[in-house]
Amino acid sequence: MSAHVIVFLQVVEFGKYEMDTWYYSPFPEPYASCHKLYICEYSLKYFRKKSTLLRHLAKLEARHPPGDEIYRSPPPPPNNPTFVGGAVTNPPIAMFEVDGKANKVYCQNLCLLSKLFLDHKTLYYDVDPFLFYVLCEVDSDGYHTVGYFSKEKNCQDNYNLACILTLPAYQRKGYGKFLISFAYSLSHLEGRPGTAERPLSDLGAVSFRSYWTRQVLDVLRDCRGDISVQDISDRTMMMPADIIETLKQLNLLQYWKGSHYIAANPKLVDEYWRIYGANGGRWLEVDLKCLHWQPLTTGKPNK
């Protein structure tokens, strides 16, 4: 008797890119057992044949995610149109807020796509309780999906991010760190600190630790005199536990006479900044003047 061989999806064509899959994702049959799927980068609908995708694109009017565009990166200064840096990007980028309840199929398809590249993801179909923040590159053809993070609408655990992914074709461009920074920018507007939902993926853990380290060092570089963990939390919207973990890894948290204190020696902080801050790759900044967003009102008090 021959053994039954399970065939998993191996390749997705997404816009102008082909990406090899990393993990199994529970696409419905017959799509799950295809060697290759063709996925529309605008609507995230998936097809077994390129010709079907092309017919779909010919009829498609909305070449952007559903929901509201809440952020567009600022243009370069008029006297320097080729400038790139800070929050200015080339191509421009945009963020959309998509409600999982209002746009169920789109968000389910986003989860199925992301599971191909995330080992720990378990959310596929129960998308109603979540908001999805979708990052796109913008050009004359439309809004090309780059990545996203999700956030629970009524989370009582101070999670400002549930799941995060930059698609492989767009990695190593600073987009993952931008998504994390964007989540904390929303926390600033909410007026309460936040953290990522655990467990973190391996890539997520590296990105978050890099972000936390840079944020803590940035505050300590500007510090004059004593500073507390709460002071850092107020400025960064990081949870105190994440700040303490970061300080311990940097050996900047000391224990004396029964309590901890931050030993922020300026020379040591500057040395760490050269290692983790200045040389940490490109950081795409979030320009808060370009962020048009208000916290979700639920009528429930924050706990």
C-alpha cells in the first residue's frame, strides 16, 4: 500500500514578486494542494491560474486595501525632490486601518497569506475582534501591500500589537521596525503604554528587542540627571516590564540597598548607541503630523 503524500502550497505570486512559502497555511481545497497560487496584491483574493487573476485585475477598480487610509508618508522638501530620510520614503508609503468585522473576507485572506510566513500564527477566520493596519508602497499603479500588524479592539492586557508580518519580498527595508513604531505611535495617541502579544515569532522578537533598545537608549542619551523606568515609559509608551528587560540586557540596571536604579553612564550609553542605534540599519520614522487617527471608542473603561 502506497503512502499518502500531502502536497502543500510552495509558491505564491504576489504582484511582481514570486515568494517561496515557509509554512503550511490552511487555504481551502483545492487551493491548499496547489503548487502555486496567484494572489491579488490589492484585494488579496487568490486564484489557481494566472489568467483568472488577470481577468480579476481587469475588472478591479479599488487598487488599495479596504478601510481608511490613516497615514501617508510626507513628500520630500520642494528644494530637494530626491531627498529620502526620516519619514520621507521613495516610493511613498501609506497605512490603512481595516476593521475585521466590516471587511471579513479581506482580513481572513490576509491571515491565510501571512500564515505562509509565520510559524506561530493561529488566527485565520475569527477576525471580527481585530483591527488590521496594512502597510503599502504607493505608485501610479496603486497601493502595493507590504505587510501589516493586527490589534485587538477591546484588549484588556495592554497589547498594542497581536500579529506582525513584512512579506519576504519587502523585508530588509526597515518596514518591520516602521510597523512596530506605528503601533507605539497609536499607543501615544491612546495615552497608555502597550506591548506585543506573546509569544513572539523569532523574527518578531529580534525586531522588538531592536526597537526597545533604540527607544530606551534614545531617552537615556537626552537624559540629564536621574531618570526612572516610569519616566521612560511615559516618553516611549513602552511597558515597564519591557524597559526593565532592555535595561538588564544592556547592563544598565543596578541593584543597591534593596532597590533597582538606572546606571546610565553617558559614555556607556553613547557606546551602546553607536552599536545599537546609529548602526542599526535604516529607521523609517512615523511623522505624527501625517497620522490621521482617533482611538476606537468602546464605552468601556480602560483597566
